[in-house]
Amino acid sequence: LNSKLKSVLTNVVADDAPQMDDFPDVEGESNKDIKNEEEKQKKFLNLFSGLKVFLGREVPRESLTFVLRSFGAEVSWDKSLFVGSTFPENDPTVTHQIVDRPEIKKRYMNRYYVQPQWVYDCVNYRKLLPEQDYFMGEVLPPHLSPFVEEKEGDYVPPERLAMLRVQRGEEPVVSEEESMEEEGTAEDDGTAEEGKNSDDIPESEDQQDNESDGEDSGDDKEEVSEEEEEESEDDEEEVKKSASRKQRTKEAKKRKQPDAGFEPAVAPKKPLIGVKAATVVREDPEKVAQRIKSEEKRLAVLMIPKKHKRLYDKIVFGQKRRAREAAALKQKREEIKKSS
């Protein structure tokens, strides 16, 4: 009887499903965008469809049952815990088991053992996350509340930015720290390979290097003698140049000394006005636009009436306070990362 009623209800729901009407496109919103949004919503509502989840004794049963069944999963628990269980723990078709303990004595190889946070994070990210990050005994990633809306100037954690990118369908960006770690590991591997290659050089090559060193010793002596001769020649040239410089300075002094019967001519005055070649100054258009914007803002602030100036000062004070709090949280996170 229950199966017949269930089949009848499903058929009625399928027949009575609302159909999407076609309306003319509105500015900024097309019919295609509305349909795509509806398809995304349907896919999101069937996030856990096809999963069969068994809940452990220690997990919050009511909350997990509500979330999992709302997104299309089949849920059950131990029949001795509460009525309404639909399948036992040893069911071979179970895909996931929610546990909140470090170890379980009896395990089944055909299912994932994950912690309860996996369910809520999947809903927040709007996709099925990898189960290996939520295995028993694993350190869980930071849990972010979906009910928080960041305002301008607030501190936004990098995990929150990654979650927003995933929700928009963008690829997650690799952080600088992870890229630095990968580069460090690659450099370590390279140095290890170089060490191995240097150790693998055969003995015959070492003997050849020793022989070549003996042959090159005579050539090195000849090169040293040639370098000494060149240095002595350079020293002689420097001495000659210094003597010629002294003679030139003496001659210049004699020329500067005026004769007794000679009267110096009056030098014409140079005009103070001169023409110089202009230099092109290249300015960054972004900086110019920013400077103009800041000047417009300053003038707008000067034009605020006195009765509204106090309100504006309070708004600015609140923005600065949020910026200080965000900077403090960012610094705190960096200190925690350095200490860990």
C-alpha cells in the first residue's frame, strides 16, 4: 500500500511540475540567464542524490538528517538509537558513514568514513568536496559561516575567497605560500639529483682529470709570466701620463697669470634667460585618475554642510576602525602561520 501511494504521489508531482514560461528579454536579464540559474538551482538541490549515508551514534542526527535529505540523500541510523531507520549499518550499498571519533574497531571497505563537517562544507561550497580532507583523525579545514556578508574594508579570509570563487564557477587560485613550498620541494629534488650524478662519475674520468691537470700546469706558468709583463708595461704608461698632466697644469697656471702692462678685457655678461630642451614626462594614467578622484573627493568633503559633517565624520571613523580590525586579524593570521 505504501509503495502504491508513493508511486502515485511521484507521478502527480511530476505532472504538476511548473513549466518555465517564455517572456521577452528585459534589460540586464535575459531569458537564457534565468533558465541557467534555474538549472543550477535544480542541480544544487540534488547535491547528495545517489548517496546512501549512515549516521553514527555520536553525531547530531536531526541536523544531519534534515540537510542530507533536503539535498537528495538517503539517511539511516542505528535502530536501537531512534525509530525510523531504513537500513542497517552492514548494508553493502552504504556510500558514506558520518562519524565523530578518532577510531572505529569495525570498518567496511566499500564506504567513506567522514566527519560531520563534510556535509555542511559541501552545502556551503555547492559541490561535493574531496572526502580525504575529512577522514577520521584528520585536522579539519576552517569552517566558514554562510550567513556572514563581508562589507567593504572587512577582513576576508583566503578560505572565504576560495569558496566564493568556487561558487562562481572559477578555478581556485594557488596561494603564494603553497607555490613557495612547491618550488622549495622542486629545488630540493634537483639538488638531490645533482648529488647523485656527481657520485656516479666513473673512476676513469677522475684519472683523466688528474692527467689533464698535470699537462695544464706548464701552460699556467707561461700565462703568469705574460701577465707580469703586461702589468709592468701598464705601470710605465701610468707614470708617463702623470708627468704629462703635471706639465699641462704648470703651463695653464703660467697662462692665467696676467702680464704687468696688460689690462684684462671686460667679459660680456651672459643673459639670464636661456632656452632649454623640454623633457617629456610620462605619467601613469591610473595614478592620474586616482589623483583626480582624490581631489574631487576632497572638494566634495569641503562642500558638506555643517549639520551633515558630524555624520560624515562618524562614517569615516567607522571605516577606519574596520580597517584597523582587518589589519590586526591579518597580522594575527600571519603570526600563527609563522609559529606553526
